[in-house]
Amino acid sequence: MLALGAVAGGAGAAAVLLPKGTTAPVTAGAAPAPVTPTGAGGAAAAGHVGHSVPSGFAVPGGPAIRPAVTPFTVPMPLAKELRPVASTSTADRYELTVKPADVEILPGLKTPMWTYGGSFMGPVIRARTGRATEVSFRNDLALATNVHLHGAHVDAANDGYPMELIEPGGSRTYRYPNKQQGALLWYHAHSHGTDPEHVYRGQHGFYIVDDPAEAGLNLPCGAFDVPIMLRDALFDAAGNFVFGGNPADRNVALVNGKPQPYFQVAARKYRFRIVNTATERVFRLSLAGAKITQIGTDGGLLPAPVDKAELKFSSGERVDVVIDFSQVKFGSSIVLTDATFGPMLRFDVVRRATDTSKVPARLRPLEVLPAATVTRDVAIATDFSQGGPIPVGVINGKPFDHNRIDMTVKRGSTELWNISNADGAYGFTHNFHIHLVQFQVISRNGGPPAPEDAGLKDTVLLPPGDVVQVKAQFTGYLGKYVYHCHFLEHGAIGMMGQMEIVD
Ligand code: C2O
Ligand code: CU
């Protein structure tokens, strides 16, 4: 189990790892990871500048409670789709405001959130393979922030580098080329040291790349292709989010922003694209023994559908599944259950509908990558040796330093990375996310990949002591990109490194 302690101090707060059996110290104002604001569009500035929290900004929060929720009394909300403000023959332009909003999550209570566009889930941005997207984000928060499109193959200037921030009142346009296959991506805050809090308070949204090359597969589409965002939260009695402390203590699971909703479905096939936006959580979902057919993962479709009894995926990862409700007795219900939280979402089969969609036996072959020319070892660990109440997250022994390049990667090259969770002795779980690329898992602990490793991945789960070997080709762009543990509290204390892609 993972034990984490709080560091108080507003937006600079970051939770920290502690060894098993220790008690979390609380240290006021000791933000471990300084943030260097650089202004909209600015390059990373040198030097560390502590981020000050504007007075009056402190987020209220009383002691945490376990809210009484009557299961299955509210419908699962569906994410809105964002409409372009302008379109040309090659690109669509969107505008979105990052802003505070009071959102009803628990019945009858308002939760102050930091949102994209005012709702719990940032709206769905629907892109198309081969057609560019421009999204202009205006920052109406009182704090600097930025946006990373998780899973995108994008040039470094548009990747949401953790030191390149949008100041309050500023805006920044990110341009996404969408030269990648169909997939559910997601956008979220990525300001170094503060992104756990920004994402926790609501800066998470859907981005779907639709791929014309997949249209002929005839998978469920339109109203039968439903994005779902899963995460956790901890509340006080007034409905405020409680941030800090041990993320494992977050006792409410949210499905599209509601605890234990229901979803009325027709007796036919649905596609559900599910993203785990919790800052630190592994979900293990099952459907009362009924069949869940996984068709895709982080980077897009699997080569062939796989029937799953359980979906296991950690912070940042996606699963793309088809559930056929014609197999459920008409008029009855079936409950999606998590191994930790229990019942999450009830599907009520209330309508009949024709269904011409299919799950073909072959979906999309995985690209065969060239032979690797470089092999690297990447060890993720927690370093308690530096003293003080906050340990340091390290990769190959070093905490993140934006002034240091940890790896130089030749553009176009194919590499093997042996990524290990070196915290086995503490029992800490991690995962690992690489920007820019989708990788393929070659092996786990010297054996075959685990079922959840299949397909194109950008984030992979690392239970204590595990070693995964992944293979990636670094095509397309030059510049600096980070890789990190996507348990965001871990990235914030340094469990992040950066590579520079060069010619
Ligand atoms: Cu979803 Cu570097 O992150
Ligand atoms: Cu971690």
C-alpha cells in the first residue's frame, strides 16, 4: 500500500510518499516543486521562482467525510461536444476557457472546481486524423496553468511543457496536427509541481481522434459511442473537494462527475471509451461476469478484440470497450463494479433498438517497428535519503530538473526501454508515461506482456518491483519532451525526466 502525506499550502500542495507504517507529516508552505511561470508562449525560464498564491484564493475545506450516496439515483451525464469557432479546409479552431465554476457533484451541494468551460468534464474535442486542430485556452483562474494533450503526437512547442505556463488572464493556442490513428486522448493541466491539484480540482477533458480509416469497421458510433471519465475524490460536509493527504483515502468514485449513476441503454452494442483521470488510482472494473470486449487502448484500436473479465488501468490510461446489452435480459440491469469502490455504474436496459454495428474479428494491425538501435534502463524510485519530511521522486537516481537533459534520442530511431519500479521494497505502485510516442510493451518481468499491456500504449502500469520492456520509434518532432510517473503526486515531487529529440 501507498502511504502519502499532505503538504499544505494552496496550489503548491503536493502529496508525498512515505514508507509503510509511517504517519504523514504536514508541513505548511513547503512546496517541494517550485513552479517557474514563463508567460504565455514563453520558453522555459531559468531559475526557480516559488509560486505565490494570491490572497483570498485559498480553497475552503473542512474535514473529510464519507458522503451518504443512494446508489443509482442520478443519471450518468454525457460530456458535451465542443463546436469549432472557425474551420478551414485543413483545420478546426476551438476556444475554451479554464475557469472556476461551482458544479453539482453530490446531490444538493456545489463543489468549487477549476474547469474547462464550466463543467465537470472538459467538453469533447472531436478531431479527425489528418486534419489539424487549434485550441485557444484562456486562463481565467487566479493561478498559472497549462494544457497537455495526453497521447498526442505533437511538436514540442505545443506539448504543454511543464515549465511553460499560461498566466492568469493570459491565453495560449495549442496546435495539434492529429497525424495519428483514431484514439481517445485527453487534455489536462501539466504545470510542474502543481498539476496534481489542478487535475484533481477538475482540469481534465476528452479529445477524440476520429480516423476515417476505421469507418469501414462499423463499430458502434454516434449516440452509441460514449466517453466515460473515471476518477476519485474526497469531500468535506459542504461539498468542497479535500485535496492533499493520501490519495488512497479518496473515498468517492465519480463516473462522468457523479457518484454511482445509472445509464439507460438500448438492448444493443455500445462503445465506451474510458479514461482514468484520477491523479493516483488503479481501477479494476468488471461487469458481474458479463462479457466486456476490449477493442482499444491508449493509442487506438487493438489488432483484434479481446474478451475481458476485468479491465485494469491506472491514472492516464484508457480502455476502449464494446458491451452488448442485447445479452442482458430486457428490462433488467447490470452493474459495473470496481474492485476497490464496489458498484460504480448501473446500466438499465430499457429500450429496444436496431443494431447494424459490428465488432469485426480484425481491427487494426499493430505497426511492426524496426529493430531497436538503443537500449536504456529507466528506474523509478523514491529517495528518502535527502532528509526533510518530503521524499524525492527520482528516475535513474535524479529528481526532475528542467535544466538537465536526461536522454538524447535520435529522431527516427527505435529504442527499447527497460522501465523498472525500483520501489518494490516499499510496496509503492507507479506507472510510466512517455510523451510524444505510443509504445509497444515487449515483455513484463522477462515474460510475456500482461493482458492490459496489449496494443499501442503511452502509459503503463508498474506494480512494485515490476520491469516492463517497451519499444518505441521516435518519429516526427525535435525538442524536449518529458516522461514521468502519471501518479501526478509522484511526478510533482520529481519522478519525471526529459529527453531531447535531435537530428
Ligand atoms: Cu497525462 Cu505528462 O501527462
Ligand atoms: Cu509513481
